[in-house]
Amino acid sequence: VSSGKPTGNYVAEISLSSGTWSITYSFKDIDAPTENGFAKSFDISSDGIVLAISAPGNRNIRGMVHLYTYFEGAWNFYDAIVDPNGSVGDGFGSQLTLGADGKHMQVLSESFTNTQTLVYMD
């Protein structure tokens, strides 16, 4: 395992090469404190190209979901999504499920009893 672990909550891509496991990429929330619940829930598309990572404590506990895409051998930030109808304390992103195609996502807000179905990406 690689040394130099990022601080705070994060998601790591770990690969096996020549019999050794190592962290090849770390995803972390760069615009919020570590107490925002980043990586409470995450999911990846079936083809491994789209990654969704929640941060339900971000934006005054309004919540946020970060999307990344894998392109030409590297992970790239794609978008940060907040519930357009959300408010402080919703906890948007407490749970999420990314569709197999990476184009559909269901996101649960802690303060609501129903899920918000979101469709993003082309």
C-alpha cells in the first residue's frame, strides 16, 4: 500500500501490479472540510468510466455528489451536483446508486422519505 495517504475522507483506486497493491489515484473533496461526509456513498458504472462520490455534509449539510470520468488513462473531474430544490440540512447524497450506463443516478437525501431520481451526462 502506498504511503502518503491523503488526509480526510477519500476514495482510492487501488491496483495490483507485479504482485503489489498500490494506490493509483485518490479522490477527495477539495473544496470542503473533512467532516463533510465525502465518500459516504459511491458507485461506479459497469464499464468503469463514470464514478459518483457523495458528500452529504457539504454546503451546510445541503449535500453534493461529485462525478468523475475516466478518459485516456486518467480520472477527470466532470461535475458537482446539488439538489436544485434542496435546502440546508437535506444531506443530499446520503446514499446513491449510479446506473450501469453511468448516465442515470438515484440519490437519497436524509431529510426526505423518497429518493430523488437525477439524469445527468450525455
